[in-house]
Amino acid sequence: MDWVILIGSGVLEAVWATALGASYGLRRLRPSIVFLVAMVISVWGLAIAMQTIPTGTAYAVWTATGASLTVLWAMLRGTEPVTLVRMLLLLGIVSCVVGLKVVS
């Protein structure tokens, strides 16, 4: 169950990172609220997962999940270019996270 919570927290990291960008320095109310709520829940879920998953592994999975989904979302929205190199690098991140899960 902790792995599910950890992945969900990683998804929320992507939500708060995207909302933070959309808030224009916390000047827009709605994205600022989404940022704050998603950030608190995301970190809370990370803390719960760290009770049974080693800290280094949990943090790596959390950040990799959030970073990968943030970049993918930006690519889907057209705000970042989609290139073969970028896709291969994202695949590398995901592969490393899966590897951490396998060995932990």
C-alpha cells in the first residue's frame, strides 16, 4: 500500500509543480491554492511511505515520478518540445525508478 501512496504522492508533485508555474509567483489565486493543497498532501504521502520504504528510494521515486509527469504534461500541452532525446531520457528516469523498486 505504501508504494501506491508513494506513486500517488509523486503524481501530486507533478500537480503542484505545474500549478506553481501557472500561479505566476503565487500571484494567481486558484493555481496558488491548488499548489498549496497538492504540495501538503504530496509531502504527507511521502512521509507515510517513508515509514516502510527506505528514505533514499522513496525520495528518488517521488521526485522521478513528479519530474517525469511534469515534463510529459508540458509536452502534451505544447509548452515543451517533444523530441526523441527527451523521450529517451524520460524512459531512462522511469527505468531507474523501476530498478529501485525491484532491488528494494
